[in-house]
Amino acid sequence: QVDHFGFDENLTFQQRYLIADQHWKKENGPILFYTGNEGDITWFCNNTGFMWDVAEELNAMLVFAEHRYYGESLPFGNESFSDSKHLNYLTSEQALADFAVLIEYLKMTIAGARYSPVIAIGGSYGGMLAAWFRMKYPHVVVGALAASAPIWQFGDLVPCGRFFSVVTNNYKMGGMGCAESIRKSWNAINHLATTDAGLQWLSSTFRLCSPLKSLQDAAVLKNWLSETWINLAMVNYPYKADFLQPLPAWPVQ
């Protein structure tokens, strides 16, 4: 259902989900349900090792549900991102309702799953969804494991800079002077961007596809670098992973 809460939109769409049941004990074996994040569900399926590790021990079925508007789960196909009218249904509330409907469908169509307890599992935004899923649909999931889930990260509840403080602490622990070097780099880029020679040096050093020509261009470069540091902190796993890119263990170090 494109819209679970209104009366004007009766359209439906195909939601992708992945199932692994090789360790599942039929007749009430548990279901570990991954609440999909903002991306292709295969990314998360291939990088959520914990669920695969415990599936055999718990005799559990694994279900990875894709979040609407991501991967192949596009409510309006190629038009899904065309305008605000089509994007109107990209909300966490609608996504949670998708998950609830999917679980009910699976319990009705998979032999032996009708009374299987379901535990929601997710990380980051997916972890927020897992926690909210348990809060809003306690009759559907008996529990939730919300990893690295900032469920209270809203402007009127948590200071806006809290997230960046966590990222900074990650780099402080990553090596002596690491966080301070990054902090100093912003002023260094600002200074270099005031001259043509400085802009040329930045363009050459970072091997940019297009040369920097203004302070505004330098600001875009800083935003790109900031996103890089943030993403590295988010995937600072103690093991090799290729979630965003092939990375070694502890990439921040």
C-alpha cells in the first residue's frame, strides 16, 4: 500500500525482501526481521554479520526488508523522486506500516510461521526503525535490537552538535593529533582558497575532476571531506568490510 493512513491513494507497489531459512526451525521458530535502512537491502544483508552468526544458534529465519523508495522498492517506479507529490509517502511511519504488513503476510503464507515470534533488528536509521517498530507495533514484534540508533536525535531533544561530538571523539581515539589535524584543515583550506594559486594547489592535491575557482567551490570541497570523515567513523568496524567501500579493520586508524 502506497499510503497506509489516507483515503485518496489506493495504489500498491512491490516491496523487495530477502529470506534465509536454512537454519529455521519450523513451527514457531523465531524470525529475525531486519528493518531496512536508506539504501539497497542487499548492502545491509551482506554486511549484517550478527544476524547470520546467531541464526543457527537460535534456529531462526532471517528476513531483510527493503525500505520504500530505496533499492528496487519504488512506489512510483522511475517517477518516485520526480516531485514532492510522489515523495510525499517517504516517511518512517509509512515504512513501519510496510514492515508490519509484510510480517503479517509472511506469517500467513509461510507454513509454520504463523506463531513465530518476531524480533526487529536494525542499525543506525534502521535501528531507530527497529526501536520505533517495537513501540508502535508491539503486537507484531516481541522485541527489538537497535544498534547505534539515535532514536532521540531531534532538535528539541538533543543538542544539534552531539552527533559531530561523537564523530570527533572517534578520531581522537584513532590516533594522536588526528582530530586536531582535521580541525585545523578547515582554516587551512579557507586560507588557500583566497588565492588562485591556493585554489590550484587544492585542485591538484585532491586530484579533483574540475578545478576549484572560488571560495564557494572550496566550501563544497570541505563538505565533501566532512562527509568522508563522517562515513569513515560510521564504518569504523574492527574487521574488514566493503559496506560503503572496501575498507580495512579500524579504518579511522
